Amino acid sequence: MDDPDAPAGTWDHWLFWDIPCSVHSIPQQHRAARPVHSGTNDFGRTGYGGPCPPKRGGPHRYFFRLYALDTTTLGVPEGARREELDRALRRHRLGTTEYMGRFERT
């Protein structure tokens, strides 16, 4: 999940990969367990960091992307940053879908 409208540029809120194809939903308060991996977000932590745009800064867009891959594992280590994940995705991506939501604080 990322926010391209963040004041400092695109902000990564969540990096999450190697999700088995048998997973059809992710419950609230989910904690990743192997073989799923979480990367280091722009808050400096692994896992999910929720939206928190500046007050009265207008709406921000939040993109969730899901990739179809030609492999069951990307070989990217736990805690990796976005750049490393993107390199692996470029080598294995077959297709992409995305969902975008908006949020603003008043």
C-alpha cells in the first residue's frame, strides 16, 4: 500500500509478499507468518502503517496492488525495502490489479 500524494513523495505504508494463492482475504490485525514476508515501510517498521495525511491537506490516494507471479516465492528477505521488492517483481510479474481508496483528515 502506498500514498503517492504524501508531501515528501510516494510513501510506502505496507509491503507484503509471498502470499500463498490459497489466501483469499487478510483479516484485520493480521500478523504475517511464514511463508509470507513483510518489508520495511517508510515508518521504518515492518508490517502495516495506516494512513495519516496532514490535517487539512486534502484527500490522499492509497493504492493496494496485487501481483500475479510466475513463482511461489520472490526470494526477497524479510524486512526488505521497496526497491528490492520492485526488482524481484519486475522479473516475475504476470499481471497486476489495484484498488485505490481516498482518505483525508479535516
